[in-house]
Amino acid sequence: QVQLVESGGGLVQAGGSLRLSCAASGSRFSINDMGWYRQAPGKQRELVAVITSGGRTNYADSVKGRATVSRDNAKNTVYLQMNSLKPDDTAVYYCNAEMGTGNTFYDYWGQGTQVTVSS
């Protein structure tokens, strides 16, 4: 059984920082890409950052220079460090991981963690 458990959300003032963590369980699965998405009220879910199993990263333009995604493959954990937070960063942040065995992989999602940035 695969499970993604997120932590680290909360209320932060504009200009502040936070670090999100997401641990994947399901030891018999391999993990390819891991990443973070977010969904603000009334908006579609959007990519924030993704990191491959080899460590290549990609960021949304809106967070470039302010966000750093990293992962610890030994712990099956992905992190998102965000600095200089803005009220527009307020959203539910979802962890995503591509997990599977052999040639069969599926996308899995965490339950989401609320990030609220006050002005």
C-alpha cells in the first residue's frame, strides 16, 4: 500500500519561509519523479516544483529563485523549501510521486497541507 504523508504547512507572514516534507511509504515500490503542486481557492492545481530520481529539478516561474526542491532517496522523502513567501503562495500544497514496479508506474498524491501567507 502506497501512502504519501505531508507535513510542514501552516501560517506564515509575507517574507517568511517554510519547509514542507513528504514521506512516501510502500517499500517494494520504486520512485521516479517526486514533486509539489498547489491549489488555491477557485484555481486549478498547478505545478510548483519537481525533482527526478537523479536530482534534476524544474520549477514554476512563479517560484523560481524562492523555492528549492530536494529529496532523500534513502528516506523516500521530498522537501520543498520556500523563502520570501507572498500572499499569492497561499494554497493547499500537495505532494506527488510516481511510484511503481517494473515498467508500471502510477501517480500518487498526498492529502495536502495548507499554507497560508498573511500580508
